[in-house]
Amino acid sequence: MKIQFNTDKTISGEERNQNHFTSVIEENLKRFESHITRIEVHLSDENGKKEAINDTLCLLEARLEGRKPIAVSCKADSEALAISGATDKLKSTLNTIFGRLHDQEKMISKIQ
């Protein structure tokens, strides 16, 4: 699973932050790593340098093997909270998708 970071001009793309956030994402999505080929992380500050509540947006786009990409987003006060929130949403979505797939496979095996 490859993780690619994209930031707008107001967010610094420091490598140490990327390494930390990469490890957070990998740890939370470890269960699905065999199904995910790439995750694109898009971080942006919607108000630029101005301070505001929930102005950091994290959009995660997961590329799955043999399926359409999935995108989730989260707005929060900081990069860490936005990434954490988006990762939780992606994990929940993947649980739903692969849970349904597992249920379908069980039904097919019962029929055969």
C-alpha cells in the first residue's frame, strides 16, 4: 500500500509529519492493506493563514484492487485531527464494503 501526500501552499509538507501520518494511516488500515494499492492524502487549509474553527480539510482517496476508488473527508482544527477523522471514516467504509463482500461469499458457498 503506497501513501501519497498532497498539500496546498499553506500547509508545510515536512517529511517528519508525513512519516508520522503515514504510520498512523498504515496502522489503522493494516487489515485492508492487501486490498488497497494506493491512498492519496489531500490536506488543505480552507482559510489560508487565517485562524478558524475546523478549517483544515483532509481528503483520503483509497484505490482498491479491482474496484472504484473511495473518497472520504474530514474537517478539523488541526492536520492530525483531520487525518485521524478521515482515516476513521475510511476504515468504517472499508469495513462495510468488505463485510458485505464476505457475507455474499458465505451465501454463495451455502448455495453451492
